[in-house]
Amino acid sequence: MSKRVVVGMSGGVDSSVAAYLLNQAGYDVIGLFMRNWDSTTNKDVLGNPTLEDDLCPQEVDYQDAKRVCDFIGIPLHRVDFIEEYWQNVFMYFIDEYEKGRTPNPDIMCNKFIKFDAFKKYAEKFNPDFIAMGHYAQIRIGSSGNVQLLRGADANKDQTYFLSQLTQEQLKETLFPIGHYQKSEIRQIAKEINLPTAMKKDSTGICFIGERAFNQFLRNYIPAQPGRILTQDGDDLGEHQGLMHYTIGQRKGLGIGGSSAYGNEPWFVIGKSLTRNTLTVGQGFHHPELYSTSCTLESVNMINPQINLQGLALTAKFRYRQADVPISIESSETEFKVIFKTPVRAVTPGQSAVFYHGDVCLGGGIIQHVYQNHRQLPY
């Protein structure tokens, strides 16, 4: 009897090819489409729908997933995780912005929706595995523990977004496209005339879609304009609300150049919630943008038993950022990441994700950022 696998079908080319490859390999494949956002029932702070038209085309995606499953010859089911998404992903997203931090909701979506709510719902089909179209790989270590490996395509590797997953979530998961290059996935889709072969990859967060990001945030967090200051306290104008700015940001400051300060561009180098002020400095390599360590919260180690001492560790502090050599110091009260060389624009709310070679060890949410022993005003 062939093993059964429930595949997360997004309507995109990656999950489509993942389902096709599993079917070709002889698995009993079932497709499952997740509906995570409803723009007609999810309201803004005034009680209005968050969309005037369907800019997050989940119905289009569902129809694409249905066409793919019909093409392959597998069933497709549909499930709503709107409430779970709202509670575990969207409210986290809003709470972080209200704290002046810059969250990564995709990481929480994987943790709570794609590999938790999805996995639990899939149990009704009695599967041996679930599968997703992520660019990541799994290997069983000598001790029987699961190791999460980077995808073969370095430019598409998605282990950064999977860093909060656990052994239990990964043990029964397949990543059928993880050992392929993205170009190879497109080629496979074209060769078999898959309905989504030429579909453009989705980007960004579904509930924002192609809309203006700042306008979307204002639907949920009332804007509180404040002052833009230099390190010396000079007032350069008004900001539109701290939620609209992140550390290292250049665009959207609205202050331009000034002959009084020279012609170098301005960047965000600090934020104060208590004073509602935004601090800016000139130059991409402004000293205040470089830190030497950070502390983390919500730390998850994929294999908690691993001994980090003596390992050559690296970390990413943003998706697609180059790896940075690090060391880790942890105690019962603090988890600290120390950078071998200073790193630019490490930002509270983002994730620090650890690697040993190609193995993703886990990660945590950046809490405080330090330059030597001084906490930076982030």
C-alpha cells in the first residue's frame, strides 16, 4: 500500500510541482488549500472591511490549485484557518508594530498555521506525511533526530522562515522541491504543461497583497505623528508614526538633503516610543547602525539536545542576508548572540536564525541590540 501525503496547495507553481512529484513517486496524494484571510469579515479599527476589491486573490489561487489537482488526478480539499490566523499571526503582527518593532509574520504563519493547524486538520485523512512547497530539506541524523537543511537553491532557501518549527512538526513533513533549483521547478512545470507553469510568484504578506503597506497599517494602528531628530537634537520635521519606520530605512523619511548638513542621505538610527521620536543619521554606514550583539526571546532549537559549544556557527538576521559568524552565550535568564564582526541594522522584532553549515539549528526573536556593552536606541 502506498503511503499517503497531504500537500499544502497554495495555487502557486512550487506547491503544484511538489504535488506532481509526489504523485509521480507513487504516493497517495491529497491536496489541501488553506484560506487564512477574509477581507470581508476582517475589519479595520473603524469596523470597515479591509479591502474595497479582492487584492488578495485567494479565490483565484483556490481555482488554480483545483485546476492543478484535476490535472494531476488528485483530490483537493479546502479548509478555513481564518480565526487561527487572526489570533496567532495577525494579532502578533499588529502587537509588534505597536511596540515599535518590525515583525516577521511569515515565521509565525509557518509555526502556527502551515505546520500546526494544517497538520492537525490533515490527521482526518490518516496521512503518513504532510508536504509543503518550501525550498528546504530534511535529513535524519545518526541519533534519529530530524535536521532541517538549507534548500539547494541558495537564493530561494526558506529555512529562515522555518526556524521556529519543532522535531514533532518536521518528523512527518516532506519538502519535495527542496533539492531543486527554482529554474528546474519552472522547467518541470512547463514540460508537463502544468496550469500554473507561468504563474508569477506571490510576494509579501497575503493580507496586505499589493496594497500600500503604510495605509494598511493605519487601518489597525492609529497614526501618531512625532518629530524627526538628529543625534544632536535638531528637529528635521515630522514623522507619520513610528510603526512606519524600521532601523536602517532610507526611503520615505521626507527630509531629503540639506545644505546645512551636507548631501549624504539620511537613515533611521533610533526610535523612542516614550517620546514618540525618530532619530536619523547620515550615511549608509552610520556608526549607530552597527551592532556587536543582541539578545533574543522566544528561542526555538530544532534539536534541543545539540551542544553548541565548539561548533562553527553562523546566523542570519534578515531573510537572504549573508551569513554572519557568531557565538552564543545562554543562561536561564538571557540568550545572547555575539557577532564576530559588526552587523548593520539588526532590528528588534526580526528573527535571528542559526546555522551550522547547511543545518538550520533554530532561532529566536531579536529583543535588544547592543554596540559593545551599550544598548542601542532601537
